Amino acid sequence: MCILFIYRNPDADSESYRLILVSNRDEDFKRPASPAHYWEHHPLCLGGTDMEPGKEGGTWLAMSLTGKAGVVLNLSDEASLTDIPKQGRGFLVPNFVTSNDSAVSYLDKLYKTNNENQIYNPFILVLIDLQNADVKYLSSSHNSTGPNSSQDNILGFGNSGLDIPYKKVEAGKEIFKNIVKDIKVSRQMTLIEELLKFLKSKERYLPDPELQKRCSKRYKELSSIFVSTDGYCTRTHSILLVNGNNELTFVEETLMPNLTWKRQIFSNKLIRRN
């Protein structure tokens, strides 16, 4: 389980934000992962990485200072149409942010490849252009019609089909909208604290028939934005801010093996593409 909210304002000036992205990564507590860092072989790329044996280097969220970002979410309880062994979806994001492909080109190729053979575990892939706040996304659901885009100012993604969002995604969009409404760059630290409080919310949004259908065993525990169950929990909070001056701030809080939360703040400037 994971959750993602995006605010987009393509016409942002120097005092406002072009993009505000917040996300929770939910995962087995024992699954090894590295907190956010600039990648050794791709020093313009920033994000945490999976360290599960055989899946090292995959990620749930990452960006490049060239203006590309991606987030992958699992698609819960999506039946497979083939018996072909599936590839992990964790490399969908790093393959994009390290490539020269546009979001449109990347998603088109992925859709054609995966739609024919279902080679990846079920996913929702969201790609963002940090230079202009364009958002493109693709679901691997068997009823998917291919890549999509949205011009909405507030977007929310969870682990269900895009046409039937979980209740916590619907409610979260309204809370998120109120937090970012008319926010100014001068209030950045206040904004960060408010967004982290939002990502840590344990309020349950029930009843939720879609969540219960897809996650029947522990759907009540999974109905909150912050997830905490036995051995499975929210492991990482991520916040990405891009203002009208192309200044980027990335905040990550990640749960460490000793059960303490480690906060990192990265500040940089986007590299203007030719």
C-alpha cells in the first residue's frame, strides 16, 4: 500500500509553488532499503532505493534535477491474466528518470510492452515534469486504456483502480487541498510540518467497500493515510516542493531499523533543459 497526492500550478511565480508532491511508502518493516541519496552512477538523481536481494536499486519514488520525477504504487489484488512470471515494478521509476525518454514516450512503450504480456507485477506509475507540472500516469489494470494525463490542480492516487479510489484518497485530497491553498514560499517550513502531520494521520476512513474487496484480511488497518499493522507499516514520508524559480526542496522521513525516524532535507535547483 502507498498513497500519493499532487498539487500543480503551472503558472507559479517566484512566491508560489509550481508543484507540491507528498507520498507515503507502506512496506514490510523488515524489507531493507536505503534512505534518499544522490545516486552514485547517476548523480543528478535523488531518491531512496530498495535493497531487497535481487531487487537492489529499484525505488518507489525518485527524481532527476533535469526535471523528471516518478512514483510507482502497487495495484492491490489485481488478477493476472497470464501465468508468465512477473518482473518487479521497482525499476520502472529509475529506468525513467535516468533515461532520455519523455513521459509520453516512456509510458507509451511501457503500455505496449506490458499490455501484451503483463510482464510486471500490477502497478500504477505516475510521471511528473518538474519544469511545467505536467502529470502523466499509467495503470496496468486489465481494463486500462493506456496512458493518461490530468490538468486538475489536485490529484490523488492509491492502490485501487483509478476509477474507484479508496475513501482515504478521496478524503485526503480535500485535506491536502486545504493545506496547500494559497501557500507561499515564505512559509515553507510551516508547510513541511503541516504536510508531515497530514502524512502521519491515523484516522480511518470507513466503510470502504473497494478497500475491503481488495484487502479483505486487514482492510480496517489499511484505511488510514498512515498505516501501522503487525510487521507492515508506513516506512517513508516524502515531500517534494518546486517553486516558480525552479528551486527544489525534497524532504524525506524514513523509519530506521531502531524504530526512530530519520529526516533529511535536500535543496537544489532544477537544470533547465534545452
